[in-house]
Amino acid sequence: MWRYVQFMSWHAGGKLRDEYNKFQYTIAGTAHAAEPEMICAKLTNTVLSFATGNIYAKNHFDVNSIEKATSMYENIKNVSLERFDYLETYGFLNGTTVDAAKTKINKINALIGYPDWILVNSSLDDYYKFGITTLNESHFSNMQTMKTILVAVELAVLQSAVDNKRWIKTPVSVDAYYDAILNSIAIPMGALQSPYFMPGSLDISNYAKLGVIIAREILHGFNVFEIGRASCRERV
């Protein structure tokens, strides 16, 4: 309930928005100072993330980046497997643990760039089958509709078969991530750009930036204080 209130309070305007800004300042040290244009762009990308991904992929993204980033991921994964052999050789881990760790790494689903279906208009229509109705005279009502749609999409996932290749975040997100539940790593096309990655740059430069991010996400599968190490290697 309170998460819904927090989400909607900034869009209510007036005193409730002022209280939201005070809350943001208290917990984060900064008030909500974004311009209305930026707020609208962020909201559009939140609700229509795969549709905006379609536009970005077709008009601004270098598809060759996917092949290059995939090669980097495979190289880093193979080095990770070799390092587990060293840990066994020098007695830090026993053979059973190493075998389990290596199997888990080999079972990781690497999601790089974007899901292919977002380039197919009919697939996008099916994804947004809940429909979006907007009211020009009421921003608050529009936000209620958008929130309802977001919840409906998430509930539909709970009623569907497990999809190990499901994208949790948007393909235009500038943020790679590891999902412990699905044992998947995503490197969105939003992260395959400067300063993290440049297709025509030297390998040493890309590995020093994007390579570090990829290695970090692999290691999240074995975090001691998070759910990574407690998660299975695959979901069926």
C-alpha cells in the first residue's frame, strides 16, 4: 500500500508532492528536481520499455556490438572456469564444490543486447495486450492506469511457465544485472555504449570497462551475503 502511495504521491501535485520531495531529501539528501520533460520520458520508458527498445534498436544501436559483447562474455566465462580449477588445485575448494560451481556457470543464460521479439511489431502488440488509455486532462488518472498495467503484466508472469530468458529490466537500461532466480545475466544494449563499451575501441579498453561489469555479474552468482550462492544452477 505504502509503495503505491510513494509511487503516486509525486504525480498528485500540490502538498502531497511537496511531502514527497521532503521524504526524498530525508532519505537521499536530494529533493526531486527533475524537469517535467525528463519525468515524462522516464515514465514512458518505464511503461513502454520494450517499445522504446524497438525504436532505439532500429535507429540508434550498432547490432555488431552484440557479437563483440557476446565474445567478451564467453572469454570471461571461460577464464572463470579456469580459476575454479586453480581453487581446487591449491585446496581452497573440494572437487564436488568446483564441479557444482562450474556447472552453474555453464548453465547461465546470457541475455545480451535485447530480446529478438521486440523487433517484431506483432509481438509487441501481444506484450501490450492490456492496452493503454490516456486522458489528456488528468495526469494522475493516467498514472493510475499505467500502474495498473505494470501490475497486470507482472501478475501474468506468475501464471505463465518459467522463462529462463525473460528480461527483468529494460533493454535500454544502462545497467547490467545477474538474476539469481533464473541464473541469468543481462547486458542490455543501453550498456553497450560509451563510456562502458565501444565496438571499434581496443580490446584492452573494453575489457577494462565492460569486462569488469561482466565479471562482477558472474560473481553475483556466488555472493555469500546475497541469494546468489543459495540459488540453483537452473530453473525448469
